[in-house]
Amino acid sequence: MRIAYFDCFSGASGDMILGSLVDAGLGPKRLRELLKKLQIPTIHLKVNKVLKAGISGTQVIVEGRNEKRSHRNLREILKMVQRSTVEREIKEKSKEIFERIASVEAKIHQISMEEVHFHELGGLDSIVDIVGSVWGLRELGIERIYVSKVNVGGGFVKCAHGILPVPAPATLSLMEGKPIYSSGVERELLTPTGAAILTSLASTFGSMPLINVERIGYGAGRDNLPHPNVLRLIIGTSEVLSGTEKVAVAETNIDDMNPQFYDYLIEKLLGMGVLDVFVTPILMKKNRPGHLLTLICPPERLRPATTFLLRETTTLGLRWHEEERAKTDREILTQETKYGKVRFKLARWEEEVVNVSPEYEDCKRLALENRVPLKEVFEEAKRVAFTFREWSSKGSSRKQR
């Protein structure tokens, strides 16, 4: 699995995240290709190599040319994202991040979400930072994102709402449930945009996972500080071993909750690093229909998952136990089909290829782009997958001989 780890010893902002992606291999040229898709002619990007306390990093600065708007509201921002030509899944995730920022700002300042305004360059820099980060991580093939504990800084910051304490109230709200600290630097190190991007995309916050390092990128902040003001991005593959591993299995019976909530619960749990979640219809006491909610997760993720379910559902308790599960070695490969490139999940057991599965989201995207039925794209992908599996299996046999 290809993973990314953001080391936030100097916080994070939208432009620092974008800079770290460029520094790790995304490249200025590819970033400017995204700018064309955003269809914002007043925006210009400056991408420079800079030194921050002795560490070289990439600084991305969004500039507005003839930009006369001082701010835009949420509806205007979402409309601009929607009319861009980036892929649908990039649009949806970007819109979700904007809505999270607007939601916390609205709650803090006691206004509606529609009254929340994005100010820097009329909100255009936020579009570049957010859409660019979501798009860039996908372009680099990142499947899972991890984040360190985050240095938020200290002191006060001047913004459109006046003088606010650091971390800003919106930033603190977005980081709820995530580990933060301050090194004592009197500066805003973590911005609301940086917090929204990381908490919306990351699976886990905390220690660095086991990773085979392939690339390292440094995204430079604008200020010069006593320490290196950079965001470090480490990209590599996770160490996945064949055989067995311990997992925690937790479950609870629920018969008095709106069933529409399960979609929300499953999405949030998977975003917390839970491996699998499923719901089973059951018959409970007094012959009442109910649901058995079951989740499987690494043992270290059991506590936050349990806390989340006790807060978010109507259950009064959960039961859990540890099990062992066998799992294959997995990797993501990209193969060319007649409709375009498709990612495949390749599974091996004891060095033998046992499954090659095309990525559904890629097939859906190609079906929409080529205006052909999804089943045709999927059948073509399966044909390519079968050919690759046969070739790979023969290669494995030759290797064994």
C-alpha cells in the first residue's frame, strides 16, 4: 500500500501541503495543469525553492492578477469548484472540505454557513490549496494518509474577525479529537485550511507508521522562524507481511436509531482507520427488528472507535474481542486499458497471485469520460486484469523453478 506521512513539527497550511506535494515529485508543471482545469484566469502560481533555517523546501504562492473581489461566500466557492474540469471525486472531496470549514466558522461566529466568507484573494487561494491537495495526493498514488501530532503555535493572529487566539477557534474545532501541541513559538503555525485538509483526508494521527521510504518533500511556509518552517512529507509503501495479524472485533445491537445514520457512521469509522464495518439485520427482544453493527479494526484503534460509537449512536454499550486474521500481501498497480489507465489491487498469498481486482472509482471515471456503459469499462478492465494475472503467475512459477 502506498502511504503518505505528514510530519507537522511546524504546523501546516494549505500552501505548505501543496508545496510538500510538489517537492515530493508532483512537479510545478503538473500543478499548473491543474490550474488550467480550475478555469480561474486571474490566478498565477509562483513555485520557488527556498531555505528555511537550513532546510531546502518548495514554496507555493498563489497570486491574483486583476482580482477585484475581496471575498466570496460558500455558494460562490462551491460553484467555482463544480464548474472546473477536475474529476468528480476530486470535486466532491474538495466541496466537503469547504463545507467543514464553513460549518465550524458558522457555529463559532453564530452565523449561517452562507454568511461565511473566504477572504484571501477572494477565496481563490483556498480553491487552489484545497483542490490542489486532494488532486495532488491522488496523482501521486497515495492510498492512505497519516499525520503526526501537530504543532499549532501560540499567541494571537489578526484576521477578518479581529484579533483571535492561536490556534484560531475554527482551527481548534477542526482538530477536535486529534493530537495537538505548542512548542511555544508565538505564531499561527496551523491554519484552518491546513487543519481541514489533513483531518478530512488522513486515516490516523500520531506516530509514524512503518514505511519503506521512497520520496521526501518539504513544503515551505512563508515566515522565517527560529526552527525550520517546513512541512515534511514522507511517501512510501507500508510493510505488509503475509500470514496473520491481530484485530479487534467490536459489535453492538441497535433498534432505536434512524437507519439513515448508518451511511454517516460507516464513512466516519473507515476514515478513523477501521478496517471494515458492516450492518446485519437481527430480531431483538420483544420481537423488535434491529441491526447488529460490527467493526473490525487494529487493536490500537478500538478505543477511539468505541468512543465515537457511544457518542454518535443510541447504543448504551459495546462488546469486543480479539481475533487473528489471515491476510494477503497487497499492492496497487496501474495498467493501461483501451479506455484509459485503471488501478488494480493485486493480492498475493505465499508469492502466488490469487486476485487482481480493478478499482471501481477508476472504472466509473473512465465510463463518464468516454461516455460508455460502466459494465463495458469494467469488462475491459477484467480482461486486462486476467491477462496480467496469467502473466504474473507464470513469472512467479519461473522464479520458483
